[in-house]
Amino acid sequence: MTIEDTVLINKLSVRQLVAGARQSGSLTNPSYGSVKGVEGIRAHQKFIKHLGEQLNGTELFPEYTLNTSYDKKIGSYQYRLDISGRCDVWYRDDDGLCLIEIKSYRGEEKEDNSYENPLHWSQAEIYAYILLARLSVPTCSAEDEHSSQLVSINTEPARADQGQNEATTQTNRNNKQTQSAPDKHSGESIAALPQAYDSIRVCLAYVAVDSKDYRIVERVMDRKALQKSFSDLCDSWLKHTVGLIDYRRTRNEVNALAEFPYQNLREGQRFFMRQVIAAIRDCGTLFAQASTGSGKTMATIYPALKAQSAGLGNAIFYLTNMSSTKQIAEQAVADLQESGFLVRSLTLTAKEKLCLEPDIYCEQRLCQYALDYYERLPAALQELAQQKRADQETILRLAGKHRICPFELQLDYSEWCDIVIGDYNYLFDPRVSLIRFFHADNREKHILLIDEAHNLPARSRQMYSGFLELDDLRKAERLLASPEIVDLAPTVYVLNRLRTIGDSLNSLFPLLGAGESEFTAGDLLGTPVSERDLLRAPHFIGTRIVLDRFLANIGSLIFSLGQFLDIFLEWEHRNELMKLWFELSFYQRVAECFYDKNYITMVRQTSEDNLIIGLLCLDAAINITEKYYQRYPTIFFSATLNPIDYYQRLLYAKNQEEPADHMLLPSPFAPENRLVLAVDTYSVRYKDRGETIRPILDLILQAVTLHRGNYLVFCPSFAYIRQVITTLKQLEVPQDWQIMIQKPNLNEPEKQKWLDRFRTTASKPLLAFACMGSVFSEGIDLTGEQLIGVFVIGTGMPSPSPERELMRQYYEQEFGSGFHFAYTFPGFNRVMQAAGRLIRAESDHGIIVLLDDRYSREDYQALLPEDWLTIHTHEDEETLNYIEEFWEKF
């Protein structure tokens, strides 16, 4: 929302307008015409191609962008809705104007009109109204994307007595054409209409994705009827939303005057906030490395709220992958509220943790919390709006009280909030991204704050990779072999396709053996390939060749399984097959929408009779950048974005031609409180570990006896930790020392119990061994005497694997630094995270000791932060002398 001369302006898409004004009933409203993704795109393309051939030369205008505005005075304020969207296709013929909205469906065609969704009609009628008004302009120019065809039309509410003249007809046709993408509109000038049209044919085209059928439902509507429908819709939207608009106006006034919540700014915090404001103002991208304890959370949220109050952003999204940083953000919001800021905040919770009916998980036809959802929603939203902060507990409590789905409630409430705290996937993951905020039609400018951004490259590669497991296909086959359904035609179709795919995957086991048998088949899963097209390793195959035959089989399985699920709605194992259908559909989506030079097809044998086939994303920078570039101001920040050029290349694909701003803030704490030593006496390379583990542990034991306290030793792997256990038994460990060893796969209570050992005041000193890159490497706060020393054994380098080798080759080709991008930089980030467990507050002091001879190399010395003031040592005696001198100061 923006304010211009007392006019409150709200920008929204046609989708948002319709959803906000017309939603009613249950979450189980008809899904006919709701197919999305690759299948929906194909259906649109297929229908438009057929329409063009059927109309024999009539010019079509597909994906046509339309804008308008609507003004109304309510009380003492003038409200304006700026509305935009893209209709699917329109054309002009001898019978007049015709506009068609295309909706796709799966399964059998319905003979009655029960499939007609009121939301679909409302959307089509809005486009028809704007188009009629648009074409009343004498001339205009059309460009490829129709961006210059936009007009702004101020409309006053229609009189209540304006009539409606419409006739409804239905036609059934059988589309015999194969799918093909329609040509884009060429962009020539559109001449003035030869006559003034007062009516238009408004059509809904329901197109089957799994057959050649489609149905067109047509209404002939006049200009007055469309104007009344449009005005009623806008009035309804304002009725439901004017309270939120007024709240935001008040919020902006209050927050513009609110002050920083703390008495003092930390060193560098003011500069950081200025950079954040500049990035938001310019809709730019900023990368910021700010040390732990520098106040980076407040340095991003505070200026974002100030920018929001100035109309520079609608909603603020604080996204991170860690629960601990979400809690820090929640505390920052609480401090701002206590200091006078008016803020509604929401912390998003995963669906699995919110479901009130886990036994019928998301089966909306059966769930009592889906019934009459939209009738109960307004009261729940009003009560939620009275809460300062909404989290999992709040959402569950109010959802139970109002008997509505808590997950859907939190999503609907998110549109009422000023700041939304959640995981990366709510923006970046194509499966769960919040379409209501980040759809291409949404014109709102949100502010993105991406915390712990060093974790996003690896997470984003996972988000854009698709995998299928052979055992999941076998399980589906066993379930479908149930006697009551096995002989039915829909089951037979699915089983045949499952067996075809299963047989083809089983044929790969000889190639996956440790002996690497010679490749003589000439094809891989039905697609011709040669030996040079393959990367082979024990139990692994990789290729850049697209396996078209296998993908075709996957498409057939998706089709037949979708039909099965539409028919057997009450089958007891339906949910299990539904999960498989989603995995198959995403695999297909990755193949058809994302797969490019940044991908490889891989097969890994995971056990004697099981394997995983995947479309492995090696670099998701392009996909990530498309989510925010030139749409939203984005701040990537972390304590460990080093080297920053590495992270810019992995998170911002435009960095070569349009470099993003970046900043490196030094630690705000006194350098004399920390001693950092890089000991190059010992090699921790895999081949040398057996020889060096004993002298390394002996050095650590000598070092910790110089000053009693709690120490944390980070090891390269759990295998190394097992060697530590064996070696410690051979060394003289002081009797009064506690030794603690991390076990793999700790759950949350076990993790907290482990940390409590540090926080419990005891006379015995503690020496704890943990795995680098594990749950103890980041997101934990041990202050003061809880932790006084950290030892890091090794360089954190990831273990070699075929997948990692493919990444190395890819980055070598793209950037010329393949080994550093695949191994060195990710490894050193682990080192920085481990070292960052020490010095969390101004009064903290302690030692950081890096143990590996590679730290003496120039490439590693260049990575060591300048404010660490690292001292390089070469002998044990030299190392121990520095440590002893440091502790003498305290």
C-alpha cells in the first residue's frame, strides 16, 4: 500500500482480487480446472494451437496483459485499487469480441455444470470488462509481451439498477491436434475498432490434460453487466480488506516515528543499516558478512520496518534455515514492539507440525477442519490480528477454537502480517513457494532478508533436484496388487507402467557394480549413449544426456496414476500413492522446466537391490536469482560469507554483468580477547590421519591443561571421532577432566542434554569432541565460561564423491576454480562456523586453534579473515607458548 495525496493505493493482481472477494465454502471446493505446473502449461498451449487452426487465420492475442484501477471513498479516505493480470487469449471475428480463460482438468469429463467454479467466472469477467474498456481507446501499439497495451481506467461503482444481459451456451468438442506451443503475438499496431462493441463473449475452456477433449462454456455479457460485476467485486474486496488497509496506514505513521530499541549501536551496525536502506530503496541486492555478535538481525529488521513505513515495501520476509535464528528474529521483533513499533509478525510452521488430523493427513474431503473453512476464517483472522506475534502455539490454539485448518489459517493470516519469519523454501522452493506473495502476476514489492545465507547454495541445489527411489516404485506395485483392485482396468494401467519402469531400472544393477563392467549396451534406459557420455564410479552412473525414453515412461505413469487416484477416492492406501505421484510430477517438472547445462542425470546404488535415479542440480544460481532479481530488494547476510565472491556467484547469477553490492563488517569485540593460531605441524589429509591423530590429541591435551575450562574439538568426520576414542585410551587424560563424544543423528533432547553439560557450572573441566558441519557447528550460543576454547582439526573439506566430482568439473568449466568451488570454499565455511562458536559477547575470551598443514598455503591464508589476526605456528612448543602467554593476561 502507498499513499499519494490522501489516496490509499493498493496494487493487486486479478487473482488476488478474485480470491479475496469470492472465496467461500470449504477447502474442498471443486478442483475441476485446477491442474497446474507442466501439465497445465501443456493444456494451455494445446488449446491455443487448436483454436488458431480452427479460426483459420483470425489473429489471436495470447497471454494479454491488462491493467485498470478502481476508486472509492470510504469514510474520510479515498481508496484506489490498481489491478493487473494476463488473460489467456482473446480475439476479434465477424461475431464480435471473444475472451477465453483456459482451465485444465484431469479425469473424466462431467456432463453437468458442477465443474464450473465461480472464481473462474469472476476472473474471466474482470478481464472481459477491462478489455472492453481498453479497446474503446482509438489506437494503441502492441509489443511482444503486450506491455505497451496497458491502460489505466478509473471506474466508478455501477448503479444498483444496471441490468445484466447474458446467455449461456455449452459446446463439446474433441481436439484432434497434438500439443505445440503457440506463436507469440507479433506486436503490430492494433487499429481502432470498426464499430463500438457493447458486449463480449466470455468463455471458460476446460481442457483435459490426459485426453484430447475440451469443453467451452460461453456467456454473452454486455458492458453494463460487466461493469456492475467488476464494481461489486471491488466493493466486496474493499469490504473485507479496508480494515487491513487502515491498519497499515496507522502502522506506517507509528513506525515512521519509532526509535531504535537499544540505547547504543554496536560498531558497524549503523553502516550496515544504511546499506540495507539503500538496497531496499534501489530494489537492489546486498551481500553482507557480519560477525556473530555484531547485531546483524536488528541491523536488517529495523531498517526494513522503517522502509516499509515509507512505502518502500509491502511485507518483510525474514528467511533462514535454522530454528535458533528464527528465535533470534522473533526476539528482535519483540524488542521493537516493546520500544513502540506497531508490528504484526508470524513465524511459519511446517504443515506436518500443524496438522490436527494426522491420520487423514490433508485429505480435505474428510477433514472436519476443511469443512466450511472460508465461513469460519474471518473470525479467526480478526482474533489473530489482535496478537502481537503468532507462532506455532498461537496458530494451533486459534485454529482449534475456530475449527479450521491451522496450516491454511497461517497462510491466510500471513497476508495480514508486516513481517513473516520462515524457512528458505517458502520463497525459493518451487514446490512450496508462497504463490500468494511471489506469483509473477503479483506486483507488490516485498523485502527479503536472507539470514545464514551461506547455507542457501546447498539447500537450493536440493530444491531444484528431483529424485526417484526404486523401492518406492516397488512398494506402490505391492499395494496395487491388492486382490480387490488388481484386476480393474485403472489398476492394470498403472501396474503395467510401474513394471516397465521397474524393469528398466533393474537393468542398471550390472553397470553399478563395484567392478565397473564394460558398457556395451549402447543405450541407457532406452536412450542411446556411448561410454564417453558416462561418468562411472563404483555404484554410480552419471550422464548429461537427457534420458528421453525414461522420461516418457514417467509421463505415462503420472497420467495413469493420476487417473487411478481420481477414481479411487476412498482407497485406504491412496495417500501413499499420492505422495509417489507428487514425487513423479516434480521429477517431470525438473526435467521439462529446469534441466539445462547446470544438471546431470545420476543413478546411485544405495543397497544390494535398491537405487536412486535423480536429476541433480549442480548450480541453482539462475533459478534462485529469477525469484528476486528486479522484483524484490534482497539482503543476503551471514557471519561466514567468505569468500564473498563465491557466494555471489552461487546466489546471484547476474553478478558478472551487474555486480551486487557487498560489505564485510569486522568483529565488534576487542581483538585481544581472542587468540587464533594456525598450526601447520600436522597433516590431516585422509592418508595421513592414522599417523598424526595421536600427536594432535597430545597437543590438545597439553593446551587445555594450561587453562582449565570447557573446550570444544571439531573433527573432520564421525569416522575420525571413532579413531579419537581409540587413541584417547592410549593417552594420559587427567582424571579430573570430563570427556564427551558426539554421537551421530542426535535428536533435539539429546542435543540439549549435550549442551547442558557446557552450561552447568561444575568444578571439572570439559573436553568435548564433535563433528565439523554437524548440529554443533552453528546455531548454538555458549557464552562466558561456558566455552573458552575451540580446536578445529582439518580444513572441513567435503568427502570426495562422484557427485562432488561432477560439481568440480562444472565449476571448472564455468569459473575456472572447480576445486575451490567444490571443495575448498565449502570446507572453509565449516571451519569458520566451528570457530564462530567462540566469542559470542563482549566479555568473552578464549582461543581458536586450527590444526592442518594446509593453513600455511597461500590459498588458505587468503581465506583467513583479517580481523582474526591469525598467528601461524610450526612447532608444538611454539603453539603452547602462545597459548600460555594469552591466558596469563586473564
